[in-house]
Amino acid sequence: MALSRLWRYVIVIVLLNVLAVIVWSLFAKSGSGGNENYDYLLLAIQWAPGICSQKQCSHPLPTRWTLHGLWPTFDDSQLSPENCGGGSCSLDPLSGHLESEMKEKWPNLFQRGDESFWKYEYCKHGTCCTDILSKPNDYFKAALKLLDIVSMSKVLGAAGITPNSGKSHSFLSMN
């Protein structure tokens, strides 16, 4: 059982690295102007049943890939710029449509209160990519659009890999 948990983590890490390349190609920096404090945006997604098998989560759990964040990241490290808003950070009111889409696709898995999680993610990461996503709602809409473009369920399904609590997938089956 411990090995299958390890493989889940390995698979998630591999998938996140694949997503980093996809996101980098979508938001590649031109090298001129703008915020030069990061190299690409990393789309962090999660499979709630896998995450919540290790941690206490709020219920009901989504049974789809959800967003964790969109993070400006450097090519040469796992570190990323954080809290670039200079200590002050606020969110614009969300439209009804945007808020309902975020509740579905960007839930706070670990506690009640999605809004506090969204503010945390924007203040920590979104304030560092205002050169291309100048407002909080632009940041949220871009992350949601990227989640739809990536469509992990379709990508994995095409490879014959579907989430199933009764079956593990080896790293080799991902190649």
C-alpha cells in the first residue's frame, strides 16, 4: 500500500512537470519589458481523492482535476517569487459566473471558505505576474482557461489511465 501512495506522488510530480512545459509554451516570456522576475507560469492542479487520501479534507470531494494555483516560476529552481504586492493585496468582487466556475474548479480542499484560499493564492502568486495578468480576475480567468485547455482527464484517458481507487498505475505505464 505504501508503494502505491509513493507512485501516486511520483505520478503527480511528473504530471505537474509536464504541465509546466505546456504552460511555459502558452505564456513564454518574450524577454523584453514586463516583469522579468520569473520565467514561466506553472499551472498546479490536483486530484482531490488522491490528495485527500493523505490529508483531512472538506467534503464533498470533487471527483475531477481541480486547480491549486498558477505560479510564476524560475527555470533553474523549484522556488518562485512570492507576495509581490508590497504588503497590500485585495481582490475585485467576482462576477456570479466567475465565482461559480471557481467554486467548481478551484475549491479549497482543506477547509471551508474558498474565498480565503483564492485571496491567498492571488496575493502569494498572482501579484508576481501582473505584467501579463494585471488584475486578480485576469489571473483567475487565465488559470481556469488553462485548466480547461490541459484537460488531464482526457489526456490520461487517451492513454488508458483513469482514476480508480482500486487500481494503481506504475510510472512505466505513464510513458
